[in-house]
Amino acid sequence: MILDAFFFLIQAGLTLFFWAILIAAILSLLIGFNVLDTRNRLVWTISDFFYRVTEPVMRPVRNRLPNLGGIDISPLIVLLLVQACMLLVGAVKSYMIAFGVYF
């Protein structure tokens, strides 16, 4: 029972972070192409929230990538890493079930 809640919370957190990165990348593109105006208070608040949530993870990835001009592929790399973590959590759960540790 406790392990079910633990694995559920990890999967839910990773899923929410996946969507936060995706939304932050889309917002960044829309702001970059002047579709959304950051002088609008609601747009600024939403974009600032997603920036603050995702930037601590995206900054180290962005710093290690080579300069590709105006193209930022760090969201793609972080999304792949989050997906890999989700697969790892699922594999750990299945191994725990197979070896009788998980009830």
C-alpha cells in the first residue's frame, strides 16, 4: 500500500514536470514570435511561473550544450531525460514485483 502511493507520487510528479517543460517551451516560442505579449499581466505571470519551475533543470543542460545559434534544444533533452526516469521507475517497480519485495 505504501509503495503504491510512493510509486504513484513519483510517476505523477514526473508527468507533471513533463507537461510543465512542454508548456514552458511552447510559451517561450509564442513569446519569441510575438504571438503573446508579456506586457499582459496574465501572460507574464504564467510564463514566469513556468520559467521558475523549469529553469533549475534546464539551465545545467543548456550550459553543457554547444551554441546552436538561436535554436534551444534543451527542452527536448530534458523531456527525454524525464521519459527515461519514468521508464526507470516502472522498471524498478516491476523488478520489485518479480523478486517479491513489492506486495
